[in-house]
Amino acid sequence: MQGWKRSHACGVLGLAQTEQEVTLTGWVARRRDHGGLIFVDLRDRTGIVQIVFTPDMPDNAFHKAEALRSEFVIAVKGKVSARPEGTVNPNLATGDIEVYCSALRLLNAAKTPPFYIADEVDVDESIRLKYRYLDLRRPEMQRNLVLRHRVTKAMRDFLDRHDFVEIETPIMTKSTPEGARDYLVPSRVNPGKFYALPQSPQIYKQLLMVAGLERYFQIARCFRDEDLRADRQPEFTQLDLEMSFVEREDIMEIMEDMIAYLFKEAIGLEVQRPFPRLTYGEAMDRFGSDKPDTRFAMELIDVSPALESCGFKVFQSVIAAGGRVKGINAKGCANMPRREIDGLVDLVATYGAKGLAWMQVTPEGVKSPITKFLSEGELQHILDRMEAAEGDLLLFVADIPAVVAASLGALRLELGRRLNLIDADKHNFLWVIDFPMFEYDGEEQRWVAMHHPFTSPQDDDIALLDSDPGQVKAKAYDMILNGTEIGGGSIRIYDRALQEKLFVTLGFSKEEAWNQFGHLMEAFEYGTPPHGGIAFGLDRLVMLMAKRGSIRDVIAFPKTQSATDVMAQAPSEVSPKQLRELHIKSEVVLKK
RNA sequence: GGCCCGGUGGUGUAGUGGUUAACAUGCCGCCCUGUCACGGCGGAGAUCGAGGGUUCAAGUCCCUUCCGGGUCGCCA
């Protein structure tokens, strides 16, 4: 800084500072050189202000300004002046004023950046990631990170007021079966043994409840070695919390409070409360999803009852085998070209649907490849059930319930997007409750926990654990915003015997269960309060607040889809010495 | 692991078998005292992701591979 001290941020200047001498610092966003007059847009974190240089200025400032280039770092002393009439720039927050430079210092020069530092630039994401420090100079990215800060700040404020204690739990912990693939860390001092990075602090936070902390939270980094998506990174952040002496309702109520507070504080949005609730069953039936986007209707309609004995063998046999025939009504799409319908067939096929039946409701009647197999009455029943009107396109999938839900749920979302039915300004929060405790894993031939194995079954269903695990409902709840799961949690098991029984239902032997989770079950025997909690995906939450399509835009240094950091070049090979010390031998099997 | 989209000067794109690969922007130089995506004139800048093949001829067609993105599986 060469002895200078910054007096103001660029973005705060306005007519109120007129005639003040200021010292500003920042980056050269643009230089407009008119020969005998130079304008420099000076950018710092807060915004942009115009600096004016003329040849009569002291400090040889004008000639120094001639040498300025994009992204040079400079300090400027000067006087704030109202702009001459006709030169006010209404597109700039500081556009009423400009700063007449009286002294200029070049703090650091810069190479020409590989892309413009501006919001509207459209640059390949791999270039942005390679030069992430330049990407993060863009005002939009800075807004995202600042928003993220505001959200976590508001979380801490709210939870502190509600007597939660922020506690850190280990990053190096124990690998456990169930759930996602673990990231492993070899132990140098324990040859052949590995730590695992936590998929979530689940067991530790339950142990904190046993310990009597009563209310815990943590803004916790979690790690899962699974394939990446727009909303999934191998390391991500959760707001993780747990409360003792509570029921489901207590947690849901305080979390609605918190979310409303976050949205008010961070983006000034008044959230409508209470949040609507859907049971898992209802969500799957009506929307084909356990995280329904309720910003538009187009609900799934079950037309099976009328088709049990219909002439269309595909429908009839699916129903006979216990499947369903359901449809959605794409209002006003009767004239969708055949080619586009074929595209929809491909779409549902990715979700396992073997076909997509369609009916165009035209002025000349219903056009469809399948009407010839249906009786007058069956067809009319379908049209009534679907509330079909002239101009509508009806789309049907017949399959086992899971495939019907997945394919029509995805089709509904796709059509909602294409038909512009989704109001981007809406914020539809809701809870999904009464999840099944288990789902059957055909590959492993056993029941697996839908939420996690520490979730309490609902009291009335405990008797079904042996006889009919598929019918057992869990004391679990997910918070959904606009079709994205932003949080999920449950009331936990706090009884050793019940926890042990649950592991047995999941196919563990008693020994395996104690080997893996013995410390939790032993703890349960020393006076464990009833407890439950929830975890929110911070990245997704901030992504939705920032109206971005990927959590990469709200993470400072994210990884690519192949889980690499293209800037730091991680992961990387390590020296043989490092491997030796860790008792590791790497045998990369190269494909021929 | 599967499917889909993309990879061409620094950046973003055009180029569907045939001259010297085009355009915009950025960059460099000169000119310019009210611009704000300043303007004018001139200039440099590309082994078309990589490898192989087909062809008289390949940015373009074929195969393999790498990289980025989306998605299914996967993600208690």
C-alpha cells in the first residue's frame, strides 16, 4: 500500500460524498482512453466507480493511467465529484459521481486474464475452474459467496438464540457399512488400517445427546465417494443438528422457524407458514416423487381401476400383475409433433418404462394408437378421470408402481419446464413425512434403511419389523423446496434392544452389528434421552436462494464431474516414500 | 458402468469432403477531452483436444482415447 490507507469502498460512493477526498483501491475493470481524457472503472468487492484522468492532474497521474491494463491493482487518491449534466450513468450504482484522480499508485500489474471479469461472460466451466480465483472475482460469484456467508451467519444466530451448541466432530473417523462409498485415509501408525471421512456426523451427534448436550449443531463438511451431479459434490456441507427430549413436531416447528428466518435475513423473503405436509405415499401417488415440485399441477392420475379387463393386453397384464396404469394430462399439447412425442418415449425409457401410450384429444375425437383396444366406456372413463379437454395430450405409463412413479414424475417435470408452467419466483416449501423404514435391495437381496439405520420406526409399526418390514413407517421427515430436498431427518432410536433388532432386520448378525456400531449401542445403555434431528444441505439451500442451477456456483473451489480439482490438480500421485510410510502399495490396473 | 451434448486464435462462436479456416470480442500499435460493452485506423494471434483410419483431398466421414457438462445407475 506504500503508506496509503483506503478510505472508502468503491461501491459505497454517491452524491453524499461529493467534494470529499477519498483513497480507493481495487482492480482496473476497464480503461476507456480518449486520448486527452481517460476513464478507469475501478472495481472492488463492493462495486465499480469511475475514475477520471486528465493531463493537467498532479502526480503524473494521466501518463501513469495510460499504462493501466485490465486487472491491474491500483490505489487512487482523488476528489468525489457530481458528474456533469448528461454524463450520469443510471446503470451504475455509483453513476451519479466520479472521482478526479490526484495521485495514482500501481500496486501490482496483471497478465491479460483468460476471460473477462464480468457477470455476463459465458465461458466454459473448465476454464473458469482452472482460473477459479479469477472466476471468483466476478461480482456474481462474489454475491453467491457473500450470500452463503449470510446464510451460515443467520443459522448460527438463530440456533444460538435457541440454545444450540456448535460442536465439532472428527473428520477422521471409522468406516461403516451401509450408505455411500467412504473416502479412506490410511493410518501410518496403525499399519493396514484406515480412517474414513464422515458421510455425516450422525453417530457422533447422537453420542452428544447421550452426553447430555441436549441441543447440538454443526456446519459440517461431509464426504461421499459417489458419482457427481449438478447438485452433488464429493465433499459438501450440511447444517447438522440434533435435539433431546423432542418429538417429530417439535423439530419440524423449530426448523420451519429457522428456514423462515434464513430466507428473511439472507434474501429478504417472507416464507409462508406452516409448510404443507404430504405423506410419502401421497407424494409418490400424486407427483411420482418423494420431493415433489408443487409449483405446478399436472398430477399423476391412476386410471387402472377402469382398465382391469380392458382389451389392451399391455395395460391389462400389468394391472393383473399388481402394477398400475397412470397418466398425466399435458394441457394444450394435442398437436405435439410425433417426433417430440418420440422424445418423451425415450425420456421415460431411461426410468425403466417400457413404453409411453398417448392420446391426442382433437376436435375430430381422440387420436391414439391404443383407443382401438378400449371400449367406449373405458375411454370415456379415462377422459373423465384425466379431466381431458379438446387440445390436450394424455400420456400413460403402465408398469410396477416404482417405474410408473419415476418415469411419469420425470416426464411431469420435463413437461412443466417445456410448457413454462414453473413460476421461478415461487418458493414452495413442504414436508414429506411417513417414509417407509426400509426398501428392498434386489441386488443385495435384503432390506436396506431408506433414511438410515438409526431412524426410529413409528410406534405402531414396531410389531411389523419381523413380519412385514416393507410396511413399517419411519419417524422421518424431509423438507422440500421447489422439488429439491433441502433437508432430512428423523427421530432416532434410543433403546439398545430396538437398535439391535433393527440391525438384524437389515441382515446384520449380532456380532457384525456390535463390531460396527457397538459404541453407539453401548452408549444407549447409559441413560439416553429421546432425541432426533435433521440435516440441511447448505450448498443446495444457497444454490436455490441464489437461483443457480449448480452447487458449484456457490462453492468457492468445487470439483469437476470426475471429482478432480483442475486448478490445484488434485488428486495427484504421491511419492513412493509417502506410500511406504503409509504401508500402501498402489497397483493401478491400466486398461489395455 | 450406460446414454446424451460439447471440444476450432486468449475467450465465445461459424464452418456438413475441395483455394490462404471465417466472425465477434479481447490483445498490441497509432489517433482521439465526456466515455461507460467509448470510437476510428492498422496489426499479431489456430499444429481445428489427442492418436489412428478412409480418401486424390479431412476441422468436416469412421474407430479409439482424453477432457468438460447433463443424466440413468449409484448417492443409508
